[in-house]
Amino acid sequence: MSEEFLSHCRHIVGEPFVLVAAADMAPFLDDWRGRYTGKALAVLRPADTEQVAQLVKACAHWRIPLVPQGGRTGLVLGSVPDESGTAVVLSLSRMNRVRSIDAVNRTMTVDAGCILQHVQDAAALHDCLYPLSLASEGSCTVGGNLSTNAGGTAVLRYGNARELCLGLEVVTPQGEVWNGLRGLRKDNTGYDLRDLFIGAEGTLGVITAAVLKLHPLPKASATALVALATPRDALDLLTLAQDRCGACLTAFELMSDVCLDLVATHFPDLPKPFSRPHGQYVLLELSSCESGEHASGMLEQAVAVALDRGVARDAVVAMSAAQSRGLWDLREHISMAQAKAGKNIKHDISLPISRIARFIAATDAKLRDAFPGVVLVTFGHLGDGNLHYNVAPPAGVAHDEFLRNQEAVNRIVHDQVDSFGGSISAEHGIGALKRDELNRYKSPVELGMMRAIKAALDPLGIMNPGKVL
Amino acid sequence: MSEEFLSHCRHIVGEPFVLVAAADMAPFLDDWRGRYTGKALAVLRPADTEQVAQLVKACAHWRIPLVPQGGRTGLVLGSVPDESGTAVVLSLSRMNRVRSIDAVNRTMTVDAGCILQHVQDAAALHDCLYPLSLASEGSCTVGGNLSTNAGGTAVLRYGNARELCLGLEVVTPQGEVWNGLRGLRKDNTGYDLRDLFIGAEGTLGVITAAVLKLHPLPKASATALVALATPRDALDLLTLAQDRCGACLTAFELMSDVCLDLVATHFPDLPKPFSRPHGQYVLLELSSCESGEHASGMLEQAVAVALDRGVARDAVVAMSAAQSRGLWDLREHISMAQAKAGKNIKHDISLPISRIARFIAATDAKLRDAFPGVVLVTFGHLGDGNLHYNVAPPAGVAHDEFLRNQEAVNRIVHDQVDSFGGSISAEHGIGALKRDELNRYKSPVELGMMRAIKAALDPLGIMNPGKVL
């Protein structure tokens, strides 16, 4: 049976694009973090939407589950198959064409397999900005960005991947092509299918193309690192910066002394902006559509007012692009410094912004109670309410030993998130990794509606089974 | 049977809130435009979400269709019952409480029956802006705004109602309460049910409350009316203004000589900004989070560059709030001037912005061909690609006589919209009025998915039947 299916697939995409040898399939089966490897019946590599449609029709006919895959940079096992070996991987990596750019409409129509960085570059050639920006932008694809509703560092100003998409092309679980590639800012003609497929992690259909929303390219930006005593002060600084700078505020990233110490230990060549510790730090970036003077003038004034009011304790304003890069390096090396320090227990959570300071205080206390000496490496996109709340072992405790507490640590952190009205997955999604957590924290009413929609659109259950639901 | 049902309803909400007398029901049955009156078994007026849930359970038990209703200001017969008299109207007007405001999180949680203007006012008391702004803001409600994904004059900067909502509370067609009142900027935990209910026009459930997204209140704004030769020039001005002013650009409204002449005829006291006709006009507004000088300086520079490059032919920059009000009055009196001039055939359409000039030229020509002497009253939110494309009779032709051509005119306009990749309903929705048009222009694949979702969530078909689908 499966030979018949594979032979039909070869007929559709051509012999070289149906991979079945273990060595050929291996690069498509590994989890990005290297902690898991799945098995597959085959890896299928279609060249265009029509081939995707025919492949999905074949999967429906033979009842073969399929796992859509983009750049495979997800962190929750959403784009790799399980260990049964019964599913096929549908890789969209060959579909990487920018179909068109419309600079007046500020839209760009691209294949789902386009790499994010190529999209950013193509937009810039037309003096436009595609603002989505992630650590994995050199490898991740538009289809994956949309299927997981990716976040990143520009959400505060421009929104998540969801807000940056105007239309989709999707192959349904029946193998039909839905052409929803509309480049419209306003369209109230029926149910919002676009947003249903965005963030569905490939469980409702295969996104094959998208119309992306572009923005004017800012003329200049200005960066500062502001030292504060507490997360509560950081919230005051956020309100102050938003009131004064409005949409010019493009980044607001929180990090603690623990984070900067880690970076200083593992990357001693990076700048050390302050001579003594202050507690917390905010990396603040403004962008201006007018000029560099406008951006830096506004930033200096905002920082001066924050110092004057006692919200900030000290501040460093970057005087050059290189200095700005240096400040961003501190922020962006936290994860790498953590990796060098050894394994820890990570949480990608979000909270109502106003509750973040209380959440950190209360959750830190609970963890210190349960695990005396535990090290809390907390940083993140404070302007979006998104924390990377990571828990490292006490000094002297082996990392692997500490990781045995993962379940207990998750329970404390996620119970706290739940009681503060937050989300257990802010930007990474659910995949296979957080499915049990989803079942624990979502209401039965919400899970019931999700299951009803899944059954209605994918009655055979062939689309990325075992993910999300 | 219906007596048993009504008696149960009285038990739930109390005798005074189950209206059955014709005179009591009348104010809930008229279409806003006064062109249609429906019939109902009763009008139900619940006090809170729990009562809504019990009423919907009763409707499901007795198989009584229900029509959720907010301020009843919709223009497509979405919130009034049909003429069968078998449905109940579920009015949310008693549920008008602002539940809470969180100025640091910039969110506000409100009952669905809150009037839009009250929400705007409550936000302003906390130095925040709820940007949604519509002609009917004194009557329309949050629930209606969200169920129809309302647009208005601030979409260019702040988005539609959809982009201004972070969470919902919904009573499902089974009478269960979904508490999705999350105030989070990032949350990737499962399917996007929020956006599915937004814009569903009450056919999938009853929105009973929402978490609305607030913005910092701008410090000042500046307004200009710019005269141009053609819609093509208006597109050039849009690109220029977006590049120079970025997110400070908060309105970009197009209108033609025909529009200003109509206003001058019927409202002779309003200002006449230009001594001679130019063809087209753009009302351009900037807002600044910094100062009035910043807003007006940026505006004056943008206008100067537009004049210098020959994009603009002339311009009036408002030097006071009163002058700004006068310019907005011109824009806002077009619909009223049209009403005084007599009936016309209206279209609420959107297009890719880059195609608008070609669309107007081609569609004007087709209509003039089919109906020599026809008068085209075209204006709208150009920055959103949204045109109010209205067709009035040739001089000397009676309005009622001309309206007999409605079907033929709609066919020309909507066929053109379809061939230019536009939408036949930009902000008003589908309701009962445009259902046939939806069936004509949506693809069978898209309609099929919509019907599958409707059947999955509302298998008894009791939620606002005959609307949208």
C-alpha cells in the first residue's frame, strides 16, 4: 500500500523529490534543539502549490498523516514527525519564490518556503520594511512564521506574524487550494479563515503562500540601556516611554543583573556598560521616520525625564551604530551564555504587562522556597508582556540532576502564569511538546471548540496529528 | 410550545425584560436605514453573561433561532430578524458596564453592550485612547463593533476593531460561557478563536464582553486639505506621507469635486477652501505624541514637498482646531449631502491601494457607458484602500426610477471589484443584505470551509440564521 502511495508521489513531484533513504531523510527529522529525532515514511519536496495539493489528495486517499515543514527551527516539536514512521514530511523548502512586491500597496506576495531574511532583504530593496525579526531569521520560513504566529523583537511596534499578514494561500486537508491571497486592509466578507490558519501549526491545512504587510523603512534609530532598581520601575519606564514616544518606541527589553553577569562571564569581550550592579536593565530603542537627530533627541529627553523622576538609576545612550550594536549584543548573548553555563528549565510565557513585577516577585519566591539557591535568569520582551523565565540549578548542583525537577518547576511556573492571567506559550506555540500543558490549562469549552473545528476541517485527521490537540 | 419557552425566559431575566407586545418590540425590529422591519417572537434583554447563557440554552432546547443585537446601527440587516416571526432578538443593551481599566497594560474590559463613545470617554479619563471611531459612535456598541469588525476613520493608524481587541467572552450556541478575556499581546496556545468570532456577525455565538487594546493619547494633531489633479496623484501623496510621517499619519481621506460640490450645494455655510476646482482632494491628518509644533511642522514640510514635486496642486493647512474641524466637516457632510440630494446606489468596497486609480477610471467608464450621464460620488478612506463608491442618477432622471437599475449597477461595480482583487464589503459586513453577493463572489472552497465551521460550532443552526451564510 505504501509503495503504491510513494509511486504516486514520485509521479507528482518527480523521483528526486521523494526521499526515502535514511541518510536523505535525516536532515528533515531532527528537532532544532537536538533533543529529539522522529521517523518518517518519506520526505516529499513539492515544487509548487499544485503539487502540494496533489500530494495532500494522495495522503487523504491513502490515509497517510503528513507533517508540513518549513525551516524546522521551531522549539516545540511542531514540524517533525513522531516516532511511528507512518507519516510523511511535506517540506516546503523548494517553494521559495518572491511572487511579487507592490510598494504602493505595501505588500509582498511570497511562497511559504521563503526564508525570512530573504523576505526582509527583498522588502528593503523597495524601501520597505518587513518588520518580523527573530534569532532564527536566516533559516526560518514564512510558512513556519505564520503557522506558529512568530513573535520576536519588533512585536511592540509592528505586532506578531499575524498582524503582518493580509492574505493566505492554503491547501486544505482535502487537497483543494484556497486562494485567499488578498492584499486588502479592510475586508469584511465572512469568517476570518486567515487568522484561523495562522497559528494552527499545520493542523488545519498547509500554508503555501502569503501576502505580507510592509511598512515604511524608518530613517534612523537610537538605543539606550537604562539601569533600574526593580521590574516595577521598568513598568513605569514603559508607560513614560510610550506616552512620550508613541509608535517611535520599537523595542523594550528587560534583563536582570543575573543575565548581564552570565554574559560577562562567558563573553568577556562584550561591553560592560555600568561600573556597579543596579538590579534591572531595559534596552530601549526608538525609530524615527524623520531623522537621526529626531530619534536621539527624543530618546535623550525620555531618559533624562526617567532619571529626573527617579524611575531610572543610570543610563547609557549609544552614540554610534557600533555602540548600539554593543548594547544589543548584551541582550542577544543571554541565551548563548546560558547554553555555555549548562542546561536550564526554560519557559516562554506572557502576562498582562501590569502584573509582571508582581508575577516575578511571587514566582521567584515560590521557586526559592521549593529549590533553595535556585538561579533565576529572567529576561524578555517586556513591552509585549513576554518573559523568558528560565530556571538554572543552585551553585554546586549538576545541571542534569537539576533537570529531573523539570515537571515540578514547570508546575510552579505555569500555575503561577495561570493564576496571573498569563499564557504558557507566548511565541513558541504548542507543537507536541506542550500538548499536555495545553490540556491542563485551557478550559474544556475552548478545547471543545478547537476540537470541533479540527474535526470539521480535517475529518480524516491527517494534518500534523499529535500537534496542538 | 413557545409559551413554555417564553415563560422560561421570564424566569431567567424577569418579566419586564421579555418584550412581546408589538409596541415594545418595535424599536428593536427596524433596520437602521429605515428600509426594512423584521418580526420577532420576543425581545429578550438579559442583565449579564449568565443570563445570556441560560437564554441561549433555552433557545437550543426549544430550537428557537436568536438574533444578537447591539446598537442596531448596522447597514446590512445583520442585527434584525427576518419576517417569519419565529426568532427572538437578544438585545445586549442592558449589559453596558466598563468592568475594569488597566492603564499600565493599556487594556479595558467591557460588557458587549457598552456604547462606543462611552468606551472612548472612559479611556480618555485614564490618558488613553481607544481609537475606534465611526459616524454611529454615539449609538453603536462594542459587541456590534466586534461582530462586524468595524472600521471607520482611524484604521490607517490603529487598525480595524479586530486589531483593537485582545480577548473575548462568548456564549456558545450550546449556552456555554467561553472566558477568553485575556489581556495579552502574545499568546500562541491553540486556534485563534477570538478572530473567528470577530466579524462572524453573531452567527457562531454571542460576544458578551471584550478586552480592548488602548493606545497612548496623542498630544496634538494637525490637518490639511490637499488639492490634486487625479486619484493617481493621491496615491503618490500617500506614499510620500507614509515615508515621511510613518505612524504619525492618522487619516488620509479622498474626495472628488463632485463630493465637495454636493456639500457646497446642501451645506452652503461650510468652508469653501479652494477658489477653483482641482479634481481630487485629500484630507490628511497627522498626530504627534510630542507636541503641536511637531505635528504641524511635519505636516507643513510634507505638504511643501508634495507641492514642490507637483504631486499636489494646492493645499490648505488648518491653523486652529476650528479650521481643522471645518475641513473634517467637509468630509463628514458628504453622506448627509447625498441624502439631501436623493437616493443613490451605494457600494462599500476595498481594493489593493495601488490599483485604486485604475479601478476608478475603468469603473467610471463602464458605468458611463451603460448609464450615460450617471453621477459618480466617490470618496473614502484611501489610506485603507476603502472607497464609498456611490452611483447617483443622471440630471433629470428621478431617483426612484434610477434605483431600478440597482442590480445592473451592482453587477458592474462588484464585477470590477472582483477583477481588481478587491472586496465587496470593506467595513459593513454581509448580514442578510449581501448574502447573495457573497455566494456569487466567494470561491466554493472558502464557502465550504465557512459552512463546515458554522455546522461544527452551531449544529442546530440557531445563531442568527440567514445572515452571512
